[in-house]
Amino acid sequence: MTSDVHPRTDGRGTSAADPPADRPRTRASGSTNAGTVRRSDTPSQPDVSADPAARAPAQRAGHDLRAEGLSLAYEARQVIADLDLHLPRAAITAIVGANGCGKSTLLRGLARLLRPTGGGVLLDGRSISTLPARELARTIGILPQGPQAPEGITVAELVRRGRYPHRSWFQPWDRSDDAAVAEALTATGIVDLAGRRVDELSGGQRQRVWIAMALAQEPDVLLLDEPTTFLDVTHQLEILDLLLELNRERGATVVMVLHDLNLAARYADHLVVMRAGAVHATGRPDQVLTEEIIAEAFGLRARVVPDPVSGGPLVVPIGRFHTTPPDHDLPH
Amino acid sequence: MTQTLRPATAPAPARTLRARVLWLGIAAGVLALVIAASLALGARDVPLAVVLESLTTPVPGDNDHQVVLQQRLPRTLVGLLVGAALGVAGALMQGITRNPLADPGLLGVNAGASLFVVLAISILGVTAPAGYIWFAFAGGALATVVVYGVAALGRGGATPVKLALAGMAITAGATSLLTLVLLTNTTALSTYRFWAVGSLAGRGAGGTADTIAALAPFLLVGGLLAFACTRWLNLLAMGDELARGLGVNVARARGLSMLAAVLLAGSATAIAGPIAFVGLVVPHLIRPLTGPDYRWILSFALVLGPALLVAADVIGRLIAQPGELEAGLVVALLGAPVMIAIVRRAKVSGL
């Protein structure tokens, strides 16, 4: 593989540290790969990102989250060794990679669900392992994979539980909690479902409820482990649109593990490609999602073509039984 | 989004506070009826007016007053305490292990208590039931500590599944040791039989009051701790990772909840012997009324646990006259069909 497209093209703490003012999907040039030329004239941009002013609160509420020399292990099995990563503040970061490459483990480490065996995670320069649990929970929220709704719980009851880090024995429930819950229900569009039982809802609605619970927690950094798993494509887009909206309108830093490379390319400002417990490449989707890197990280032969909707990279897997016609072969 | 925001108007859930308070009031009414029945009914039925009279202006020589004050009042009190302790402990255990089939026995309390009582009888020669309480309490506590310690080993700490498995393993081990001792020692067997059946009737003259007095601090601490743990149990119900993400110290939350459960279940077992089913059934009776909020589940358990156990005791007195059937047996006879009805009516899984 050529070294110029190799890992950490942007270096940590440099360009990635700033909120990406220019969305990858709006870039007309700058690609290192001729096969991924951007189209800037795409008409169907979400209006939230078209307006730069919508990004104003983003700069205000940024938190700086980085991993330094982070090692994570389950028992004796080392999953992640000496990993450095910086998560751009107030941006959407998607972590992608093959099964078992350590994506979810990394996310759990960032949320302190796993104790590092080496190195650490720094929030605004302070190690998260020294922060009190509830203080950390007021800044970083995590939605793990497959959370369980207690049987018979209503939507409002579930969302209210997200207020735990803001309450204590000496601070009973007050108006600010009611306001946070109401806002979370509104933001996720489930006000009308508030009195319904969670186990009666559809998968897409249920995922909104969980996101509402995480929002009631009022974290500035929201980590999500495969938030679109088990959802049909309509609801996948619905959830990702919701997260994009949260990022653009509230400036929430969103970090999510995603399986679908094309949705990751579409919705993320910043992409982290992992391979065998290490960061293989980071950067804007158009920089990172090249045929070479996909081949290295996933062992997948794929074409990367311009996404007709966003202009960003669109990954088209090839598989064993299909070949690219000669006239459509890789551009050079 | 701000224009659509309606602050401070989080919509009311389907189960309103009023409905829950109403149900709690009904449950309290049921308990009051059961208590009245327990004081009035038995081998010698006493009219309610006389019961009231015996409580307010007791006449020393009066036979009815004697029966109420010296026999029925103590065993009713025992039933109230033990029923409340078992009901709350059962709800705690189901919350800790996220297992709808958990009861105080699951984590080894009953097996540990039984083993220690048998050892006390056979090795130390303790025969007075009043002497059992500390052995029963210590055995139950020790078994639970061992269960927690075993479950906490390895990846992920004391997860619900590991707790349940460790509890079963310790229970099996303790039970086989118990059987071994009983097989080789027939005197111990005959003494143990009466303890193991689980009864609210006094364990020896004057013993009941002393037993309750001795264990009251544990019951009180366990009860307060249990209610203090309800916020954590509510969060643990959504999975360990989510709870930890919300800032809960999962190990501490689960450890303190277990401590509360073992204080309550251990005391109950020490007072009345091993009584099954109360801790298992009561939370299932409650959940349809309250939903999954442990603050309400525990409040209801405090009322419905005693109601169930005292009712079982009354029934045991009535159906086997002139003798009586121990509450522990009646509750198991009653509990089995109730449990089957619950299982048939709704899915009980997914706590």
C-alpha cells in the first residue's frame, strides 16, 4: 500500500481538533483520490448544515476528548494497545471497522465502562478515571448496544431515569429536571408517546426513547454503540438525521460506532477506521474512505464512487461473484 | 427546536401517582382485614369487639383476652415482620439479579441458614429454638457473602447470571452437606424438621419477643438500606453498562442491595425458619399495579408481603382444626397456583 494514504493522515491535535467548518460533502476538491471527486452542486443537502450559523452553538459547548496510549483488555485478552485518538469537538465522529476490531471496546473505554490497562482517556485534559462517576456522566453519555427496557415501563418514566447524574439525596426532582425531560422528548419527537409503554413501541420509536433518555442526561459528548442496528433503512436514516440535528443545533459532540460505511460517510464529519485494535486511518470521510483503506481495514474489494445524493464517497462492495466491467474499472 | 419546546410540562405517565396511591390504600385495607382475621380466628373464634377490648382494656383473667394477647398478637407481629422482610428481600433479589424467578433462597440464604442450624443442633447440641437465631442469621449471611464473592470473580464482576449460578452452586453444596449430617444424626433430624417447616408460631415460650427484639436492628437497617437502594435498582434494571454510563457505581450498588436483602431475609429466616414463595410471588403480584419502579415495588411489598404470610397463617389455623398447618406450608400450597396463574397470564421475563 502506498504510504501517503496511510494512517492518521491528519495527525492528532491539528486539523481534526477544530470543528470541521467545511463539511466533507460540500467540498468540491481536495481529494487525494481521483475516484472520489466531490460534487458540490448536490441539491439535497440537509438545510441544517447548509447554514454556517447553525454551527455557532457547536463552538460554544465543545469538550475535548482524547485517548492517549490507551490500552484496553478483557481479562488477559488485549483488544486495544497503545491507541492515540483525538475526537474533534462538536463534530460527529463515526468509528468503523471490521467485526472484532475493537470499535465497541474503544467506545466503552472512552465512556469509562472499561478500566484501561494502560494509558488513559482525557476529557479537557483531565483523566476521566479520576473524575467522580456522576460528574463524568453529566458530560459524557453513552448508549450501549441493546439496552433493556424494564417490562411495563412508560416512555416518560424511562426518560426520567436519565436525570440520575443530576440528582442526589439532597437535590430532589425539580423544575429543571422536568424541563430537561420535556426537552429530550421534544427533540426526539416522542412527546406524544410519553405515556405509552416502551415494550409496545416499534424498534425505531424505542431507539428514539433511548436517545431521549441519553439527552435528558444532558451530556455534551454522546457516545452511541451501533445506534441503528436492527432498524430498517428508513429508521436508520431517521435516527442519524436526529443525531445530525442534535449536533448541528446543540453542538453536541457525537461519537458513534457504525457498521454501514455509506451512512458513516454521509453523516460523519470525522471518520475513524479501526483495524485489529488500532486506529488505521482518521480524517474526513472523503480522505479516509478510499479503496485501498477499505481493502486494508475490511479485507474487502470495493469501488468507491461519488454518492449521487451527498457527493461524498459511496462504497460499493464487489464480492466474489461480481467483477467490475472493464469500462468501469478503477479510475487512474 | 426552541419554538416547539414546552418546558416543565413532562407529560404524566399512564400510571399516575393517584392510581398507585389508590392501589396502595387498597392493599393496606386488605392487610388490615388479614390482621383482624389473624387476631380473631383460630381454634377459638373471638369476636372482633372482644379483640379490640383485649387490646385497649385487657382483663388479666379473661380467656379470650389471653388467647389474643399471648398467642395471636405475637404470631401476627411475627407474620408482619417476616412477611415484610421476605417481600422486600424478594423484590431486591429480583432486581439485583434481573431474574424474575429470584427469591431470597436463590442466593443461598435459606441453605446457609439451614446448614448452620443443623450444625448447631448436631455439633453444639443446641436444642432451644431461641438458640438457633444467630446460627440461622450467620449461616444465611455467610452463604450470601460466599455467593457474592464467587460471582465477583472473573470478567465483569458480580453479574446477574453469575450471581444466580453461584447461588445455585452454594445452595446445592450446603444442601448436600446438610443431608449428610442429617443422615448420620437422627436426633438432629427430628429437631431440625420442626425448624425447617417455617412457622409463625412462637419458637418456645417468650422466645418470640426476644427474637424480634434481637433482630429488630437488622430488620430496621436492612429495610432502610433497601429503600435507599431503589434508585440504583431502577437504573441497574436497564443493564449494567447503561447504569454505569449514568454514573452509578454498579459494584457498590449491587453490594449494598445484597447487604439489605441478606439482612432482611436472614432475619426473617432466623425468626420463622425458611419460608419459600413469599419473596418470589409478592413482587409479581405488585408489578402489574405499580410498573417497574422499585420505590413503589418495595412500598407495596411492605404491605402485601405481610398480608400474604399472615393470611396463610390464618388459613393454616382454620383448615386443620383442631391442629394447625404451619404458615410456611400453606404459603407454598397457595403460592404454587398463584405463580402458575401469573406465568400463564403474562410473560414474567424481562425485568
